[in-house]
Amino acid sequence: MSSNVEQAAESRAQKVIEAGPTHVFRLEHNKENPLGQTIVAGVRDRGPAGCLAPVIDELADRGYKVVLVADNPAEGFLKKRYEQDSYRQNGFRLELVRDETGKEIDPLLAIAATRPALILSGVSLTGNPATELYLTKTGEGQIPSIWVEDYWGVATGAWANDSGQMKITSFNLQPDVICAFDQKSKVIDLERLKKAGREINEDSIIVTGSPVFDEIVRQNNEAINKRVRETLSVDNQDLLVTYVGGAPPLDLSILKTTVESINQINNHGRHLKFIARIHPSIFGSGDLSRYKSDYEKILGLVTSAQVVSTADKDLSTEELATASNVVVSPYSTVGIRKVFEGGFALFMLFPTVRRDLENATGLSNLPVVESGASLAARKSNDVRKMLEDLLFDGNLRAKLNEAQRNYHRLDGQNTARVVQQIEKLLS
């Protein structure tokens, strides 16, 4: 592994540690609870929180008691979600698990106090140490567990690297069921488990898809586009490019390359607007202020577009991406989602990024790129031309849309498939 990739893995792992603390919440609601079983759902950051949220809602709706183990990057997302009127009207609220004196208690003790019947983990590139730790302490196999992937190959990332460098996920346990991102992810997971000498029943890896992608089937893209552009005062005729950051240290150099490429674009007389969003793993860390300053310095180099601030705007990165003409990213889930929506994304798969991607996921390329549904820049000199083509080449966009329809269909049933596996384990 190159030193750059090692540094990226080490840096990301350190950000995860710094982004704590871990809190344990009960998800209270007005639903009757005839089932009585408690499910502990663990989320590490924004990605897995969004991935599991539709499942958590469905479990609560069915009458299960739900306890959420949330680290700092996920906590804000969950609080914002359950403070929406549609949830509050049904009595949804997050309540910290406390002792009899009202004091917050150690996460392990808090989880144990809930007597879980099942552990549900949203698994991303940053892993989910809180639930892993609990399973380790209580003994493997004593409590059924399910991991739900929000990206390709992330459930088995730790087993891919025998050098000990893969500290991002550091899973030592094998769950009862892995809900795979797609069929390709299942193949990656099986190969890794076999390579690691783990006995595995292939039927325990179920292709469910990521639950959060069910939202794409139901969302109104036109309404989202209208709300985002009105909120940001961006005209419908303006071209909007959103950069979705990855984990440091590779992220800043990629943002700079994106800015340099935008400055060289022929905008064909159209107004070009640019947004940059910091990766959620940075929030809650001690480096946020410095990182924002680094972003601002790079954005200060933009000369051929107007930089649009999203500060103090109640807009998610997913909403911004939906309203954008093009999303640029190293290999983020938001970029993948944009493609699944039928939109356009440019992935910055430079050599250092590709090595990081392969180490973390087992992928040497992104399936959405392999299928012809999206573009990937392999070197910095590719970026300007690819961005121009995505913005202005109608024939290319039509070709990408055709590949999206052929290879990346959604049926809106990912959540239902995950819930089915949960209830099988509980029955």
C-alpha cells in the first residue's frame, strides 16, 4: 500500500475517533408496542444514519422498541429528522438513556440496560465501533446481528488487508446476516470472507440494496430542484456544480483540481454556480475550523463561476446534489445516489483515490462507471473536458441516461427486504 493511501486510512480512522462521543437514545413514539422486543440500531456517521433511517422508521411503525447508538456525526442527522413536524405529530423523539438519577451512563451499560433482542448496524467506510464493541463484550453469537451496507464491500473491509492498516472498520466479528449493497458487493464480501478463512453460508449475505435509495423512487425531483434553487437564489437557467468532499487528506487536493478545472471551462454564455460541501466525518472533530478555512482558501481561487454559500440554509447535501446539473466527488455515496436518480456525476478516480477505494471496498472501479452510467476522471487533465461534456453535450447525457435505465434500476423495496431479514432472525 502506498504511503498516501496509508495516510488517508490513518487520517480517516483518527477522525472517527475524534468525532465521538457515543450516545445511546431511545426512540420514543406514540405507536402501540405489542411486540415488546428491543432492537439496537448503531450508526456511526451521516451515511449509515441515512441508510438505516427508513428501516428504523418501519420497525417503530411495526411496534418494535428501537434504541439508537449514535456517534457525533450521525447524532445531528437523527435529531433533525425526528424534530420534523411529520414525526413530532406521532410523538417521535429521541431520549437519552439515563440511570435512575437522570445521569447519562456508559454506552455499553446503556445498551445492556435495554436488553436487545437484535443488533442492527449501518456499515460504512468508517465502520460502527459502538455496536461492535458491545457484541465483543457480550460474546459473539449470543445476540443476533445484522449489518446493512451503504456502499460496496464495506461489511468486509477489514478482512481484505492482512497488513493491519485497515483500521477504518476493524471488524473482528461476523454477523448473522449481511444485507449487501448489490450483487457485486455480495461477490466482494464472499471473496473476502473466503480469503480470510471464514466459514460462510452464502445465503447469509442477502442482496437487499441500501434502504436510503428507496427515497429516490418516491421523491419529487422537480419540487426539490425548485426549493433548493429558490433558497439559494440560483436561477433555473444557471448551471449548478456541487463538489461533495471525501475524507482527508486527499480531499483538499481534489477540490483544488476541481476549482482549477472550473476556471478553464467554456460556459457557453451560461452562468455557472459552484457549491462545495465538507465530508460529514469532519464535523464534530477538532479540525473543523481549520478545514473550513482550507476550503475557503481554495474556493477563493474560483474565477469563472460564482461560489454559492449554503451556510445557515436548511438544505441537505442530497438535496443540493439533486438540484445540481453535475456532482463532482472522489467516490461519495451522494455521487452514487445522483447517478441512481438519473443525474450526472463525475468521480475523481486519480491513482491515489483508486488505491484508497480498492483498499476500502475491494473495487478497482465504480460499478456506475463500468456500466457506462457515469464518468470518471483518471488524471487531473481529464477533469475540465469531462465537466464541459457533462454540462453541454446532450448526446453524452442521453447515452449516460440510457445506461442508467439499463443497469441501475430501483424498485423501492430495499427497506422491506432488510426488515424481512430482521424479522426472520427474531422469529
